[in-house]
Amino acid sequence: MSKQLSDQTVQEEKAFSNQPPKKRPSPKSITINSQKTQDFSELLSKLSLAGEMSTSIAHEVRNPMTTVRGLAQLLAMEHPEKIGYYQLMIEEIDRANQVLSEFLCLAKNSPITFTDVILNAILRRAIDLLYSRTLQQEVHLYMFFDDNVCLHADENKLMLAFMHILKNAIEASQRGGNVFVQTRICSNEVKVRIVDEGIGIEESISHKIMEPFFTTKDGNPGLGLSVAYKIIEDHGGSLVINSLPHIGTIVEVSFPLPASAAEPE
């Protein structure tokens, strides 16, 4: 396990596959680094523009949906024999509201409520919320957590960011595959590494995966990584993605540690 979550990057294919070397493909490694790629300033502009355009629309749509949701709850109480239908309505309204919330996250002035939070607890909660998805995909998820670290962050937004990254890792995995989640304290920062043994990222689309509305999945709004990146950026963090097509992907998120939590040099 430790080899699969070592400090090596994805160039070490053994971190992702137990197949003999002669059977493993040798595709080109993909690296996306939010700190070193000049295009990320342009990406931030795109994210902000998408968020600003969506803000007024999202508010206008959310208000009537709130009314419809309330009526569905009322009807469910008055007609318990049809509660299944009304519950489905409520679930679909909630799903639409979640998409609207993600649009609002992209806005430049999206409100952030900073409090002291425990990073490992946020990750555990995100993993718990995705438990049913791991069962559906028959994916095994392993956690390797360092000591608890307290960050000054927006708990709900940070959890949303990790849920998107974890969801991608789970969905990219084959049945019976593994996903590893590791936290590690490194002097003045804490790193979260999410590793999957899935399909990887093709070079032809690697420059698009962070853009809003880009998706390779039917029925997906294509906001997951965009929202995750914007949230991480708003928290002063960085995002690095290393991937080998047909071998797997490592997503590494880094956050600066508060002075009180940083290790001495």
C-alpha cells in the first residue's frame, strides 16, 4: 500500500497496477499543475465569468423551485399513498438546487464562511457521503491519514471540493478497483492525495478538464473539477493532477498550514 501512495508521481506505473510490465500500456504521462500553468489565470477568468453570468439566473430559478418543493412536501403529507412520487419530486428538486449552488460557487465574490475545521474529519464525511457510490461501483476505498490538522476554511465548500474529486476517482475506477486517500503534513503545508487505478486522462482532453461545462459523461453538467479548483484556489491552496491513460490518476491538493500548526524547519 505504501508504494501506491509514495512520494513518487504517476510516472511510477507500479503505483497503479499489479499487471506484469509486458502487459501494461506505456502511454504519455499527463501533468496539470495549477501553480505552474500560465493558462490557469485564464481559467480563473472563465470560472468567474461563468459564475457571474449564472448568479442572477440561479437566484431566479431557485425561488420558484423552493415553492414547488414546499408544495410537494405538503402534498406528500396530504396523500401518503403517493408519497413515493412526491419524494421523487423533492429529490429531483434538491439535485437541481445542488447544480445551482455549484454555479454560485464559481462567482468571483462567492461568500466564504471561514471557521477552524479538522481536515481529516472533512475527508471522512465526504467519503461517508459517497459510500453508496463505492458500493454501486464495487470500488474499495482506503484511507491513510496523518495527524489531525486544523485549517481555517469553509467546511461545506471544502467538503464539496473533495466530494467532486473523490466522485471522479470512483467513477473512473473499474469494478473491483481501488481508490486511496492520504493526508500528509509537510513542514508548512498539508497535502491530500487521492489516487485511483482507473482509466486515466487522455492527452487530447487534458487541457479541457478544468474548464466549466466540459464533460465526457452523459447528463453531467461538467462543473465538478471547475468547482473543486475554484474552492481550493479561494482557500489559498493548489491542485496538481498526474495521470497515465489506462493506468490511473493522482490528484494532489495542498493547503498552507497555519503558523501554529506548521512543523519547524
